[in-house]
Amino acid sequence: MRHEWSNRLTFILAAVGSAVGLGNIWKFPYITGEYGGGVFIFAYLICICLIGLPIMLAEIALGRRGKQSPVNTMLQLSLEAGSHPSWSLLGWSGMAAGCLILSYYSVIAGEVMAYSFRAGSGMFNQQTVDGVKGILTTLVSDPEKLLAWHTLFMGVTVIAVAKGVRGGIEKTISFVMPALFVLLVVLVFYAMNSGGFEQAIDFMFTPDADKFFYARDQLGQYLMDAEGEKIFTWKPMMVAMGHAFFTLSLGMGAIMMYGSYLNRYVSIGQMALIIVSLDTVVALLAGLAIFPLVFANGLDPAAGPGLIFESLPIAFGNMAGGRLIGTLFFVLLFFAAWTSAISLMEPTVAWLTESKKMHRVKATVWTGTVIWFIGLASIFSFSGTTLGDILRILFSWFGLEYLELNHWFFKQSLFIIIDFLTASIMLPVGGLLIAIFAGWVMERDSTEREFSFNNRYVYPVWSVMVRYVTPFLVFIVFLNISGIFKF
Ligand code: PFF
């Protein structure tokens, strides 16, 4: 017998556990910093409402109807709708995206674990900006240490997934989420008095369209074309949209998977709204806690993935009780990352057990090992290795030493490439297909039934969104990026 969530609260907890994670507290602040603040947040919020929310509903509805892993759910629902079984490819690309995302997610979560020990040992006490930067550099330039933490994180994730979805997640999330929330609020209060709060509010909520729409180099200077004009770019829009998918765990079947354990008697409209609101509040609180510290200490908001590891320790090192608060914060962030990691792995493990009849433990260990291995790419990325460096080494094994790899693409790290490929391309494409499938391929009867508690208003609005508005918006961003169409 296939189990179901014990009640509707459990589903919300699990879905919030999946949604709230490093995406909110680590990624949201640093990409907001990189893409100029206000307009980025504005674009992200629009994407959450017009793209994220309708797709969240679609994924829950599809999952609950299909009752299997995303691959088999899509297979069954496409047959039911009299359509082509190749819709199950959506499930496959979701599994690939989940494994790729988890490969670097685990490395960052490993850093979070390392930081909880550093906070506990008093290493941040009275640290200056340079001191804190030094602590981060020491960690990321030591691949062996990162590898050890990555291995540990993958280990605890494998254990949780092997035990099955129910065991653990419910209990963990019911204490982690409220506690994380309280600590974030404490940090926001601390940040209010740090001297950088006004500047942070200004940065986060005053739209500066130039910084968003015009390309800049790594030092933040605008790039110019041959005529001396700034260069217009849609990349930040693509990142903002991609992040809406990433932060809500959409486009790869994680929410579809969790929806499949949901019983018939709950209103999916209400649940989606709760999940999306909580996720957004946590991200905004993280921004409000971090940016004041960044400005008060003269840090660079566009510092990249190290942003929270550079800013928060300064606060913990200088506030009363900071040692305890810092430790607690990183421990809670680890748990939040863990509950997200579980959902990244679940679709693959569920498919292996369903279709390959593999034992759950074996399926989890295999999946975990493959992901662990891909994670090595990100470990080397953080110590500065680029794709070009890796290819050069590989080529040299075959005696091809003189190959020129000067294209900008080869100067990126594998972490950047994997992150862009998954969050900005695979998840939005997956989400677009889910919207088209739910809106156009499935029969009205089937989708309407999933909305049985909300069929008065929610269903008609959702139906218009998922058929027209959401696919149109995602499509426009892709057309612009591909250069086929320019606004
Ligand atoms: N939503 C998670 C976060 O914000 O950290 C990351 C994530 C989990 C993305 C599950 C995708 C997913 F399927």
C-alpha cells in the first residue's frame, strides 16, 4: 500500500521544507546583490505570483492524480488524456535537474555545516571583515575539507531518503521552520541597528532598471558596445524567473512527487498559497538581515556565492550571545537545506523503486553516490577551477596541450554552468511544459476534479493563468534570451 501524508499539515510542512532552503537564505541575497537589487526583487516577485503560483497548483494537481514518481505520473496522465507518452520525458529531465542541483547544493550545505562548528568554537568573535573573508577563503580553497563536508551531507541525506519520505521530515520541519523564522527576525532586528539598514532598504526596494537591464562586468562597470552604448541584456530577467522556480522547488517534479502522497480531501489552492507566501517571506527576511550588514561593513553586495558567509559571521562575532545564535542559525540552515535535499532526490529514488523494482535503500545509495561524484565539479569550482582548466587537463592526457580555450564559456566554473543550466533553463522549461500539459493536454474534467474545493473562483482563474499567462511569460523570456525576438 502506498502511504499518504498523515494530514494536510504534514503536506504543507514537507512542501515548505522543500521550498525553504539555501535558495532563500544563501542564493536569493547573492543573486539580488549581483543583479542590482530593487528591480531584480520586483521581477522575482512578479514571477512568483504569475508563474510560480499557477505552476505550483499544476504540479500538486498532477502529482495527486498520477500518484507515482514524476516519470510514471506523466506517462499515466498522458495516456489518460489520449496524448503521446513522450510527456514522461518531463519526468526524466526533472530527475536530471534534481541530481545536478543536489550536486552543488550539498557542497554549499557542507559549508553551512562547517560554519556551525566555526560559530560554536568562537572563531567569529570580534572578527573584522578581513578576518571573516580569510575564514571563508581558507575553507573553500581546501578541497579536501569541502569534500569531507560534502560527503557528510550526502550521507545524512541518503539516510533520510532511504528511510522513506514520512520518517523524519514531518518532525524535523515542525521545529526547524518556526525556529529559523524566529532567528531571522532576531537578525533583522540586529541589522536594523547596524547602521546600514536604510541603505539596504533603498537597495532592495528602490528599482534601478539600469543595473538590471544593462550588462556589467565583474567589477560592476557597464559594458559598452562599439558605439559606446550600454548593452541591453535579458539575463537578469532569466535569472529572476529561474529563481522563482528554484526557490519554490518547481519544474522538476519535487512538488509533483509530494503531491502524489496527498489525499483527496484537501484544498490545493489554500495550500499552494501558504507554501508560496512562507517561502517568499523567508527570502525577504534573509535579504533584510544580510544587506544592512553588507553595507554597514563596506562589503560588496555583488560578492557572489560567498555573501552570507562573509556578512553574517561579522554580526555573530559582534553581537551579545552571538556564539550561540550563530551556531543555532547555521544548524537550522543545515536542517532547512537537508529537507530540501531530500525532495531533490525523492523523484529519482521513487522511480528506481517503482520501475526498476530496486530496494529503496539500494536505490538511494546508488543515486547518492552518483550525485556525490558530480559534486566534485563544484568543489573544484569554489577553489577557482574553470571549465577550461578541466578540459585542458583532460586534453593533455590525450596529448592535445595546445588547444586554445579562450571563449568566455570556458572561463566559467562548472558550478556556474550547472547552476545556470538547471535553475535558469531546465526548471523553467520543465515548468513551461507542466503548464502546457495541465492547461492544454489534460481534459478539463480531470483537472477540475483536483480543484474540487476551489472550483468556484480558483479553478477558472488558474485555468486562464496556466493556459495563457504563465506559458506566455516564460516563452517571452526565452525568446528574448535566444535572440529570436527582442523587446
Ligand atoms: N527550493 C529549494 C531552495 O530554495 O533551497 C531548492 C530546491 C529544492 C529546488 C527542490 C528544486 C527542488 F526540486
